[in-house]
Amino acid sequence: MIEAALRHRFAGFTLDVAFTAPTPGVTVLFGPSGAGKSTVVAALAGLLRPESGRIAVDGAVLLDGDAGAFVPPERRRVGLVFQDARLFPHLSVESNLRYGLRRAPAGPIGFADVVDLLGIAHLLPRRPHTLSGGERQRVAIGRALLSQPRLLLMDEPLASLDTARKAEILPYLLRLKTALALPIVYVTHAPDEVFAIADTLVLLEAGRVLAAGPLVELTARGDLPLAARDDAGAVLAAELAEHHPARRLSLLRAGAMRLWVPLVDAPVGTKLRLRIPAREIILATMAPEAISLHNIVPGQVRTVTENAARHAALVEVDAGGAVLLARITPDAVARLALRPGAPVLALIKSMAVDVLPH
Amino acid sequence: MAVGLPVALAVAFLLARGRFPGRAALDALVHLPMVLPPVVVGWLLLLLFGVRGPIGALLQDWFAIRLVFTANGAALACAVMAFPLMVRAIRLSLEAVDPGLEQAARTLGAGPLDRFLTVTLPLAAPGVLVGGIVGYAACLGEFGAVITFAANIPGQTQTLPLAIYAALQTPGGEAVAARLSLVSVVLAVCGLLLAEWAGRRLRRRVGR
């Protein structure tokens, strides 16, 4: 478990943040610029010593303000991937990779494994200035991994890359997540990265934690700033249940909910994550007939939150353990008399479901 | 020079990175020889390191070292005069090293000395080299401070400009002066070429 409680005053800005996150897994710090995300990362790495607070990773205390304990960065064994890679320009890629490895105690993460995992074997003799942005970032990730960290921090590692380079690196991050049982704290302000990689989400705003918890819970909540975004929508953990090649459909199971989606290219039993955009969900109190729709999911209204600015209402629907978020008009809420506890049917187009790797 | 460069490196590092009381005073002290007339520097050295000066007397009593009017004294005077030039060159290159790289080294487990030797110094190497060459050239050309502190003793405390000057004062000494001037030109050009060549190699190594 990662435990972090930090308090630090800057001129005109106070950081007062506390959260816990399970390990291993990816904890994403998400929020607008200036929310304090990078400050939290600097404190976790030890590059900033907050006025007070406590940081512990899997029982190892890195900072304890009350006891006056502060482990300096060079002895923390917390790896950090900077937004701008920060490879040593006077060293080859291989020497960069080995820089942390040489200084770390023997650990489980091997040189060959990392080079293979990140696909950087062909870059080893090169100098950093001859690499592309995406290659540099992969080397930086490898360098941090090889320092055998107990915690890996990534401060907007994809922010300086264009969309194509991002798409190039994201699969490596996902591989990393599954291949190494390493706790990762990942900073971003890009929602697509959150949906793809987060297990735990910490929402920051103006130096405070708005909410922290599992991604599936926070994305399903109608009262958070996430829900006010155009791309709002619950993320669900699902498993591939059946393939129907003849119908070109796959059946997914998320809790008690079953969803038909276009054929997924993965074996039955594969764990996946689904994202169902809130604006794509239709709510009904009676099942329609003769409709192209495959998915009519029975559930129960959990909450209804008005969003005055958008003239919209956000409805959380509990569909047997999996929670959906639907954005509909306040008029529809009134017509269907939706209120907490009311039974409801969620109509979900197969084509509207985003299927992501777990 | 050999003694001066590491000291200059240390002082440059202090001035570039250190935050301590008296930093401005140290800065001023280091730069003093550059703005004072060299004769004044020589005279101040004479006061401090003279046989009856506070430091000179100690050196004389404890180690039986006499600096005034000796070759070592000439070296000291040169070093003091060249010091600010070396410090400036090195400090600029230290300040140009991205502190972010040192932070990265820190998170990778490198302690302060380790970081300095494996990241800061290699990246500042071109500047340190330039500092050395500039210091060397300044030493070759030093005149005022040396003649005041160490006098003009042929074969002992005579620098090139002193020898040239002495030759010019002697009737028929033009030929000697011309030869010595040629030596000085050759030395200077060699120094510059060496600096250029080594600087380019170092810069290529750090990928700029």
C-alpha cells in the first residue's frame, strides 16, 4: 500500500493532500495544471521535503514529519520518469540504463528483461541526442526500472509526445504494468491515459484531493468534475465470456451485467476494461421492441446529479455490481420519474462500448 | 596552474551552486585581481606573503618556504592573476549544466560526490578545459604582479613578457625580443588550437 499525507505551503499555494492506494497497481494523479500533481511526485521522490507529512510504501517509511525522518532521494529507491526524459547526454543509452542499476542493490529487474520489454535493444550503443522523443522516453523508463525501485513515479511521461508517439509507448506501459508487480504512480492530465492505465485514481484540484479510489468507482460517480467532462463515462472491469463468430459478436461479463460487443480479438477468459461513454447510454423504464440494440441492462438508479451548466443530469445506475453513468436531460429524468432506488433499463449500443486491454 | 585549476573548480562550484552567507564577498574577492591594477595585486601579495608578512612569516618559520623573489612566488602571482579568469569560465559551464540531470542522478541512487563526478563534471568539462587554457595563457602573459612580487630575475622569475621587456631595454636586444615574441606566439597558438580541438571532442561527447 502507498500511504501519502503531505502538507506544504508555497507562495500563494498550499498543498494539503492525503491518499492511500493499493500495491501493486497503477495510481493515477489526475487534475488540471496547477493542481499540485507534480509537487506530490516531487515529494514522493524526495526532491521536495514537505513541511509536514508522512509517506510510506509497503511499510517502508520514506518521510515521517513527526519523527523527523526523511530518506533522501538517493536512498529512497523510488524511480522517477520525468516528462522530458532527462537522459545523460554524455553517456550512451546502455550506460544511461546501467547508471541506476550499478548503484542499486541486487533486485528482481534484469537488464535483458527491461531491454526486451521496452524494445530498446537496437538503441543500446546510441547517444540520447540521436533518439526520437518516444525512444528517449522508453530509455528513461528502462533506466528508472533498472534502479530496482520499490515505487515507480511517472510525471506526465507522454505529455511531450505527439499522438502517434503516445500510441507507440502506451502498449509498453501496459506491458510493464502486467509484467512487473511494481507499484506505479502516474501523473497525467490526459483522460485517455487515465482510462487506459489507471487502477486507482486520485483526483487533485488546487492542492487538494477531491476524491481517491478505484477507477471503476470514481468514473461512475456523477458528482465529480470527471462527470462534467464531455468524455465522461464509467470504466468497468470485464471478462470475455463467449465468442459468436457467426454473429460477429463477443459476450462480455462485468459483475452480473452481460454486454454484447463487436467481436473482440482475444481468447475467452481475457480480462478487459470497458468504457461506456455517459452520453451514449439511454435509460428506459420499459424495454423497447424491434430495435437494433443488443444490450438492455436492468439496474437500479443510485443517484441523480443535476449539472446546471450543461442542462444535463447524471444518473448512476447500479447494474448488478457494475455501475454505469448515464447523461440524459433533466426532462427525461422527470418524465421517467428517476430517483434513487427506482428500477431502470440501461440501453447500451454495442458500438458505443470502448474495449480496452485490462 | 596545476594547483590553481582544482581550487578554481571548487570555488566556481561554490559560486555556481552554493547558497551561503558571504557568497557575494567571496565573489568579489575572487574577481578582485581582474579589476585591480596588477601592480597593486603584486604589492598586496608582497604585504601578505613577504618575509615579514602574516602568511609569509608563517611559511618561512614552519616550512622554510620563501616566496618573495623566487620562481614559486612568480607562479603564485600568476595563479592569483589567472584565478578569476578560470573561475569565470568554469562557473559559466557549471551553471549551464541542467540541474534536472543531477536530480535524475539523485533519484537513480547517486550521492553528492558521485553526482558531481559522473554528471556535473563531465558535462562541464569543456568549460573546465577552457578555464585551464585561459589560465595558462594569462600566466604566460603576466607582467605587473610578477615583477612587483617576484621581481625580474632571469631564469627564475622572468616570465616571457618580462624577458621581452628586458631585451627591449638592452641595446641591440631586438633580435632576442623578436625570438621570444615568436615563442610566445607559437605557445599561444598551440594553446588555442589544443583548446579548440579538445573542446570540440568533448562537446561531441556530450552531444551538443
